[in-house]
Amino acid sequence: FTAIYQMKLITSTLTLSCCLLASLNTNAAEVYGGVGFPGITLGYGQSLTSNVSVRGEYSGGLNLSRNGTREGVAFNGNFKANSIGLLADYYPSDTSGFRGTAGLTFNDIKGTLNSTGNNGTATINNKPVNLNGLFYNVELKFPSVSPYLGVGYQSKRSGAPGWGFLMDAGVMVGKFNTTVTQNVVGAGPGANP
């Protein structure tokens, strides 16, 4: 039995990153790197005008997994996240590092949880149920392309010589697609459980 569900709420993936940046030359270009969600961030920025710049960045490397057995159920869970962003920054003031950011992200963000009954029992509706051979698996997948909106601050504007600091907070807007495969519930009248 396989069912595909879409989460009804729009899920916003919070992106926080703090980075150091350095200008390559006085050609208004910079490279930057840092740590945030979903891991390390490496990017390149180019100033177009005194108020507008564009950036391309990679954020990723997050890869979590957990395996184990609990109350007769063996489980294996994984989550990984990588993203490439094409972003445009708008600085409303020539004298401030505050900016608004918009763009697109190209994502590889997904998680899985697989579980199988392993000679255990559970009590459901006050009745013991044999879990041997029963499984419940879930896969979450974020859209491969999503819009990005954010705000940020940069201590030095693109093209200024030397080191600086930048910080971004924003959201990648999208819905996780959820796929569930299982033989635990809804297997038919009188089925176990």
C-alpha cells in the first residue's frame, strides 16, 4: 500500500549564515564563506550598481543519519541538504550594509525514515499486536527549485578592499512532498492490527 501526501502548510526552510568575505580586487567582486543551514556556505558576489549586487552560492554538506531498534522496531533515518542559490541583493541606502535579498535556490533536500517490526509486540486498542514483518516508511523531498526571500547585513560593500562580515536570514519557500509506504494500517477488514 503506497500513499503520497503533500503537507498542507507552506514550509519555510530557515537559512541563517554568518560569513567572512574578502574582495578579489577593486572590480567590485568578492568571495565569501561561512557556516549556516544547511552546512558550509561558499559564494561569489558581484556589485552591479551602488545599490544592487548579485551572488551565486553553494550551501550544503548536512548529512544526518540514525539507526537503531526501539520496542521491537528496527529503524533507519537519514536527512541530507544541499542548495545552490542565485541571489540579487538590494541596498536601500548607500551608507548602510542592510539589504533585502531575493532569488532562486536549486535544492537537494530530502529525508527518509524506514522502520520494520522485528519480533516485537505493541498494544493497540488494549490488544497485543505482533509487529513481525510490518513496515512503515516515509520519504520527504523539498522542491528542486524554490524562491528565496531574505534580509541581511554586510559590514563592507562589494569592491571595498579588505575583510568583512556578512549575515543573512531568509526562507526557501516550498512544500515538502511526502511519500508513505506501509503495511501496518488499512490492510483490510480483520487485518493485523
